[in-house]
Amino acid sequence: MQTKGIGRLAALLLAALLALVLLPGAALALTADGAVETAEELINALNAGGEVNVKLGANITLTTTRQQFAISGKTVTLDLNGFALTREGTGSSPLFSINNGGKLTINDQKGGGSITSSYPVELWSNSTFVLNGGDLISAKGAVIDIFDGAKNVLAEMNGGSAGFTDTATNIDNVLGIRGGENVKVNINGGEIAADPAGRLAVYISGKKAGAIEVTIAGDSRITATNNAIQAYSGAVINVSGNAEIHSENRNAISTQSGYGVVSLTVGGDSRITTGSRMSAALSAQEDSSVIVEGNATVSSLETSDSASALVQGSSSVGKLEREDSSSLTVTSCRTDDLANVKAFLDPDAAVAKITDGSGSAFYVGEALETRAAGVSEGDEIDVLSGDVALTNLPDGVTVTNSGGGTVSANGEDVPAGDSYTVETPLAIRITAQPRDAIVTEGETATFTIAVEGGTPYYQWRKSTDGGRTFAFIAGENGASYTTSATTVENDGYRYDCLVIEEADKDSLADLGSLAEGRDYVKSSAATLTVKAAEEEPAPGGEDDVPPTGEGPLLYVALGVAALCLLGLALPALRRGNRG
């Protein structure tokens, strides 16, 4: 009976489940990977409390023009997932309003995702917004707006873009940064564009000095048809990395001092440029302060009112202009227009024109030292003014003293009006040359060289045409070289040895580009003499017979003659003794 009851219960539960599945509107709210696909699902998901993670599974359109998501006291992460979120109409309410400890992060893991709405994102006090990917597009008003007087705000852009639709109305700033206190904006990547329409790409206005801190770094790009960045008041701004800020028709950056002084530092490898001949790329106005340093490039710079600007480091500057009671000082820089820059230089500043394969430019102070450290063989350094001591210059660099100051190159004085080409002898020196060798054919010959200094690498060569041309002998890289068994055909061959630093041995493959004495040393050529071997006579035969009158018969005849003479002499000697 119990078993039957359980069975009936299971059957009822199964039937109820099937009924729910088959009911109209009872379809699952999410896709298999948890992504939302309808406006209703999105609204329900974003309005949930606590920590919210939402991913789009389809393009979603919000038809209610006043639809708004309040991100308050909670953390929301929205992954566009390659899809488009659109709110229709041009209402004045923000799509996302962040305040009271709320945090919104927008990602786009697939790429190509977007949000199109009037006033897409608005930040109030105690709020955080992070854009890692996706395109934020406004049909009306600012794309990202930090509300006037807001405090304790953090906005960060690491990727994606922000801009306007082609049909946008009531154009505002793409990024509006207003604030009363502790407002921080970090732009580490992505693009902000007020093109083709728009008043400003970025507007900055703090209620007091230091109210706003803005960092623009990485590969970020900010562009506009008109002004790209207007820093009106109360901000400390740092531009670095490979950031690029460009205006087509006006200022790329203008600084002022409304409710508090704006301080701007441009460094790294950043580029501040304008396409206008009438406006400066960087305009410092009122009491604002500007520093250009590092390897930054500023195509033009002007100061006016009581503003101050300092150009230093290895920065590159174009046209400079100073108006009113403003201050513009250059301690070091790179420029193509020395005549213009001279007006802002110390008269004793070191200035040189450096010419390389790409052309010429003028370098001042620290920038001169930095650039000189990177010159290559064939480059020219013409010192136009000041005292300059250049060190560690590579071989083949020519230094000219046109300015009359005290100039030296690698410790060598360069008198006024003279030039000096750096040529450092190789540390390796030959102490014993290979000597000529005389051998009989079939024998080997050994040639030896002795050197001192450096870490030598040897390469022996052979000439078969009397020394007119030489060829490398493969694998012969020691201080001595021994030939194989010689033949008379080897007679007159010549041998020499090239010696180079071990670290530079591969450069011998392009010997024609090297300089003897500077890059390598070469021994004298030793000559090989090979004599033919003498032929030994065969045993026996006619060659073993002594000539006529020689040999044993001659000695016998001489002996007989001597005995006969003795026999004739003895009787006479006896008679003489008796008498």
C-alpha cells in the first residue's frame, strides 16, 4: 500500500511538471549559458538585489524611453557578449544611474557589443563605473557624466569606446567630469571620440583645487573635431604611455583655472596634436600650469594670461608661443624649428643638429645627451652651441664643433671648426705573424699566429693566385693551421689569418662591411714552398760498376809496382852499408 502511494505521488509530480512546461509563457527565462534574451528578462535581472551578473544572449531593445536602471548599494556586471542593447527615444533620464556605493562594470567578452541610448551612464557621489569593452553610444547628451558636485567617484576605462550616433541631438560632452571632491578618472585604453559631431570629447571641472584627478595612459585615444579636452578647473591631469589626444580644428588640450588651478603633466610617449594652423595643440591659459617631459610629442604649445609651461626631457615640440605675462621655458627638447625654440632657451644651452638616415633634427640639453647615446655608424652630430662631452659613441660617428664651445668625443677634443670621426681600434693585437714554410711534397706545413688582448676568434684563409684573392678555410679557427699532405701544385700558395672578437665572429660573413684595425685585424700572408722529392737509384746494374782505372784492379797494380821498386832498391842499400 505504501509503495503504491509513493508511485501515485511521483506520477502526480511528473504530470504537474509537464503541465508547467507546456503552459503558455512558461518557457525558461535564460539560455543554456544563463544569458538573457528579452527586455523583460534584462529588466528583471538588473533590478535584482545584491551582486548581479548579467549576460546578453541576443540583441535587446528597450521601447520604454524612460527605462532606467538604478545601480545603488549593489555591484552589477553586464557582459554585452557581442550583442546590442538599445533604448529607444531621446529622453533626458540616464539609462544607468550609479550612486550610494553602487558599482557598474561593462564587459564584452566576444567583442562587437554596444549600448545605444540617450545619457547612457550617469555617476553621483560614492559610485564606481568600469568600462572594459563594448561601445557606449549616445543619441542625446553626455555618454558618461559625473554629476556636478559629486564626491568619492571612480571611473575607469580600460577598453571599448564612447561616442555619439550620427543623428545625435543636443550634443554634450562625451565624457563629462565634474566633481566636488575625490573624483578619480583613469583612462587606460579604448577610444573617446567627439567625431563627427559634438562639443567636447572630455570636459573637466572641479569645484576646488585638486578636486579631480585624471590619468590618461596606455594606448588610449581621445579625438574631436573641435576641442578634445577642456580642463576648466580644479584638476590634476597626467598623460603618459602611448596616449594620443588629437583635435582636427581646435585645441587638443586647453587648461584653465576656474574654481581651482589645473595642473597638467604630459610625458611618456604620448602625442598631443592638432590639425589646425590657427590653434595650438596645447593651450595653457589663466593660472594653469603645464609640464611637457619624457618622450612626449606636442605639435604646438602656447601660454597666455598668467599660465606657465616647462618643456624638458627628450620631449619633441613644434611651434612655441608666449603671450601676456605667461611663462614658457625650455631646458631640453627635440625640435625641427630651432629658430622658434631659441627664444625660450638659456643662451648657454648645449644645442646640436643630429643627422641620421631619416633626416635631421635639433636637440637641446638632456635631449641631446639622450639622442647621442643612440646614434649609429654614419650619423653626424654638429654641436651648434654650448659645451658638450660626448661619450660611448660608436665607431663611424662624426662630431663637428660649429659653435666654438668645448666639445669632445670619446675623450678626443674637437677644436672649434673641426670634425672628428670616431674610430676605436680593436683590443686584439698581433704579436707574432705566420712564417713562410718550405716542405717536400707529401709533407704538411703548419702556420701559427700569436695575439694578445680581447677574446680572439681566428679565421684562416688561403690564396691560390699569389695573394690576389683569399678564401676562408672552413673550420680552421685556431691559432695554428696545418695543411693536408702537400703536392707540387700547392707551391706558391699563401695563407693569412683574420682575428675578430669572439662575440662578433658572425660578422665575418659580411667582411666587406668591416674595417680592418677597427673591427678585425689581419696577419701578413705566409708563402708555402713545395719541393719535388729526389728519385733514389735502383740496386745493381751499370750504375754500380766503378769507372775505368778505379776499383780493386787499380789498387792491385799500384801494390805490385811498389814491391818491384822496393826489390830494386834493397841491393843498392846493402852495398852502401858495406862500404
